Amino acid sequence: MLKIRPSIRPKFNAHKRLPEEEPIKQTCTDGLVVLEFDLPGEKINKLSASVLEKFERVIDELRDDSAVQGVIIISAKEDIFVAGADIDEIAAIQTSSEGEAKAAEGQRIFRKLEQLNVPVLAAIKGACLGGGMELALACDYRMVADHPKTQLGLPEVNLGIFPGFGGTQRLPRVVGLSRGLQMILSGNAVDAKNALKIGLADWMVPAEKLLNSAIEVLRKVIDGTITRPKRRRAFKDKLIESNPIGVSIACSVARNQVASRAGKHYPAPLKAINVIEKTYGLNPLGAGDAIEAREVGALLCSETSKNLIRVFRLSERGKKVRGLPGAAADAKSINRVAILGAGTMGAGIAQITAYRDIPVRLRDVSEEAVARGMKIAGKLFSDAVKKRKMSARESRQRMSLISPATELKGLKICDLVIEAVVEELAIKKKVFNEIEQQVTSDAMIASNTSALSINKMAEDMLCPERFLGMHFFNPPHRMPLVEIIPGNATSAETVATAVAFVKRLGKTPVVCADRPGFVVNRILLPYLNEAGLLLQEGAAVREIDYVMTDFGMPMGPLELLDEVGIDVGYKAAACMFTELKKVHNPAAIFSVFLAAGRLGRKVNLGLYSHDGILKEPDTEGIQDLLQIVRESEGIQVRSDISAEEIEDRLILSMINEAAACLREEVVPDPEDLELAMIFGTGFPPFRGGLLKFADSMGPATIVDALETLQVKHGDRFAPDPYLITLAQSGNTFLGR
């Protein structure tokens, strides 16, 4: 768990060594102790109850040993300092009193560390997050390694809680109230350079010199020849932090920001603000511990926290995907990529590829098209600089990895070619024929299609085993999901290579079968179409979208259609419904919108009018078009469409289609569907996933509700046989 290693400097000669399995202290001849975290058999260091118990024992021994002059805490793991508390133990907490007690225990142990009468320095390389960050904050000094994997932060808000081992008390005092609030409420981590800049770290050193530098600095601290570097706090920050009114104003601003971003479904950020407002400036420092423990204890047993922990586990599961289930194949290395099609998607894929230091060739048929694509990529890099995700120098260097082209000749040096042209089967087939004549025999080819059949595209290919679908979502730099779609002839090696490449881009891959719409669009399109049908029947644009954002979706279905493009959504739905032989028909209002040239945000007019940052439903224009549809379709306008009906029709459409996906084995496992819906559509994480939400309703209840809707609105609501089987057997989607 915790082991001590003597310094590698000759003058540090250990005189005592205990079994490595036990947390021990090493007293060296010159009085320095190095405590090294290294959980045996684990890839990461985490603060389980047993580790904390043993850590406390070490602290007690240090406190009682008069020979100790200073302590260094470091990790033996390559890329991890301490990643945080044990997620399994957090998930197991069932009551607020249990959660409060757990938090109080961690606070008590870290308070002991803080109160040691010798200087303690945390030497940090790799991830220092959550409880690990709180441990480092309890140390007197922090030194960080200048290394890409060094990240410091308190991401607990992503699990529906907030720091409970004293983090809300210490961080705002170390980095300032405003910055402390920002870090705790966003859950975002900072790298080594920014940690040094904001005062979270006191020194930064080369990674390979971390231990030696820590020893040298701590010795100088003990000798009094070095002190903590002084950093100026901005005058406005001093003014805010120096009086209760300023603290109250800062917290009020933070509340407003949280309300607009997180909303009512995520209580942790607001509770964190309340705790910080009540405890900031209290003396002694531990005076606010009880408040922090009580509030975090209530969150630890909440349904929101349990569901967000489930989403975290789904995300971790996605990182472990290697390729086709049950198929052992090694991934090939991708060192150079070509993107054919320099539109928004192609340029976006090129940018995220170059962002990961992979050379990429961006090709289109005309210089004008390529220039537009390069401009899109350049803006994405500029935005990254503005958001401080990279320096201007790094931005220029990575942008230089994108080479524009109008010819296919350069494909011979590429390991992967991604097609991102218009969604027309004949055009794509023509492109693949051209690609195969240019690439080497072992190069991989992928289509960024959102709905077209991979098998149909592969029909005329010479080497279909190296071809698959790789569906990125728009915008590629923000959307975390990529669907990997093998065809019947796709090799296991090709799938493994695609999965490894997607993970290298920092995305989450989900492998799914070559079925119309794959998994995300298969479930999403009936939902979007139902929104159009509700609109035709009399529900207002704002009303439909509000119901779903109130449910927790990041945007309403009609706003989403405007973002995607009404032409794209309509065409994809028509194609998918036809191929699946569904009783659905695309809502007539969308074809009328197309005829009127109202395609959505791309032309600044769709269901909404997009005028700069102003976005409002074009009520007058919509009503004229709706009147045309209602007259031609014989639709009677209803005034009794309730929010409950809107939610039922939209959500149950998705659940019913998800059941069909599982019946047809579109994805290997229900968990893959959950991951796809959360990362591909933004299905509310606080609900734990679409199937988790369905299970909370119960399959029998869902079947009854669908049958009621079927009677009122038609056979598109006929319960899928998979759902009926679950209801009859008493099983659930996730507990089957």
C-alpha cells in the first residue's frame, strides 16, 4: 500500500525496513522520510478505507518520532500520484449518516497530516485528483513534475458530490476564492504549468528529477534557506476575499453560472457553493469540516450520485474495448491519415487528428473547398488557444500537421483513409474505387457515414476486409462518441485498429452492427420524428423543446434538428424507416420546410430563426407552413397536448427502438447502448442511461403506456417483442 524507499542520494541511508506490504515509515540518517504510494496489483493508487487506515498509522508514527525532520509523499506509479477515493466504496454508501461518517474520517486523517510539526512536501507526477488532490492540499508544499500526464483537480462534481476530505476548505484558500470555486464547480483539472501559475503548486521540476529535487528543496526549507514562492493576488480578488460581502457576491455569481449550466438536476454544485460560502475564512481551518461532511454525506447516497457513478463506470468500460467481442486481434499502428472531404465533418476530423500529433492530409475536389476546410480546422485550434487548452505555438505546430490537397496521389503514404463526402451511396462507392487504386495493400479505409450500409458500400471493393464504418458525431472536437461499424467481410484486425485509433483521439468507441441508423441514429430518429408529429398536431416549438430540456436533454429535439440540418435529418429518417420497413413516416412538416429552403442553422432559418446569438422560434413562418401540412394531411389541431404526453411520446419512442436494437443485437451488450446514448445524444447522465431510466419505470409499465399510445396514435407505438418478453418474465433491460 504505502511503502517507504530511501533517497537515491548516498547520504540517505535507511536504518530500518519493514515488509513492503505494510505502510511504513523510513527514518533516514539525516531525518528525511520518503513515503511512496504503490498499491500492489493495482494500476492506480486510490484511497480506500484500508489505505487511509494504514496511512493514518504511518502519520502517527511520524508524529511520535523526534528524529523526523521532514516528509516527502510520492508515488511509484508511472502516471498516477493518487487518483482519488475508491469508487466502489463511494457507490456502496446507502445512507447520509454513513456518507457523513466516511467524509469525517478522511477529514480527520488529513487534518493529522496537516498538523505534523515537520514540513511535508507532496511530489506529484501524473494524476492527482479527488482525494489525492485533497491529500496534497493537506501537505505544506507541493512540487509538480513537468510531464503531460500531470493533472491536478477535484472532479467529484462529475460523480454528483463535491470534495469531502477538506477540499472545499483548503483549495479556495490556496488558489483564491474565485478560482477555487471554478475548479470545484467545473471538476476541471489543471496541468503542471497552470498549477504553478495559480499557486496550486509551489515548484515545477523535470519529471526525471522529481525525487532528487523534492529532497533538495525540502532540505532547504528545513535549513531556512528557501521559502514558498510568493505570488501576487489580483487586487479585485483580495477585495472579494477580505470581507463577507465580497464572498457572498462571488458565491452569488457562481450560483447564477451553475443554474444556467447544470440546472436543477445536479444538486452538488449548488451545495458546494453553500458550503464554501459558510466556511470560507473560518478559523481554525477545520472549523468548517462538519458542515462539509454533513452536506457531502447527503449527496453520497443520492440517486443522482449513484447514476453518475454508473456513467463513470460505463466510460471506464468503454476505454477497455479492444475490438470485436471474443476476437483476439492486434491493432496496427496508424502514423499518417488522409481525410477525403473538407466539409465541416472532414475538417473537424482532420483537426482532432492533428491535435493528437498525427499528420493528416485533407483532400477535396477544389482548392476553394480545401481552403474552407483548412479555415475550419484553423479556427478550432484558435478556439483551443483561447480556452487555454494549448499554447499558440502548439496550435501552429499541430495545424502544420494538416496538409491540404486536391489530388489523391499522397494516399500511398497513409495508413488510414477516412471518407467524409456527401451521404450518397453511389458517390461514396466511386470514391472508394478511387481510394483503392491509390493506397497500399495494408492501408485501412473507413467511411464516416451516419446511416448508409457498410456492406452495400463494400460490395465492389477489392479488399473489403480492410474497410469499415467510423461514424464521428458533429461537432467532432466536442462529441466523445465514435461508432465503429464492421461489415460482413471486415477483419478483426481492422476493427481492433479502428478502436485503437479512436481511443488515441481521446474518443470513446462503440462497436455496432451494420443495421440502418446503427445505434444512435436508430434510436434518435424516431424521437426527432415524433417531435415533428407533435408540432403538426398543435404543440409549440418552445413547448416541445422545453419539456425535453426540463427532462435533462442538452437541447430539445427541434433545436437539435436545426443544428443537424432538417434536410439531413429528414433524408436519414426516410432512408432508415424504409430499410427497416417501419410503419413510421417522416413528419410531413419537414418536407414542407425543405421545399421552403428552411434547412436549419446552416442557412440561419429552420424551426428557429438564428440571428447571431439570438435564437427564437420563427412562430409566424412556422404557422403558415403548418397550415399547409394540416390541410393536406387532414390533421385536426389539438389544444390538449400536455407536457406529460410530450415526454411520454418522445421518451417511449426511444425506449421502444432501443428494445428493437437489443433484439437485433445491434450492439453486443445493453451497456454499449447506454454508453452510445449518453455520449452520442447527451441523454441525461444523472438518469444513468436510457435503459437505466426504462428500468426505473419497469418494462410492464412501459408496455402498458405504449399500448395506450398505439390505440391513440397508431402502430408506430406497438411495443417491441423484446419489451413484451421482459414485461412477461418480470425481467429488466439491465438485470436480464
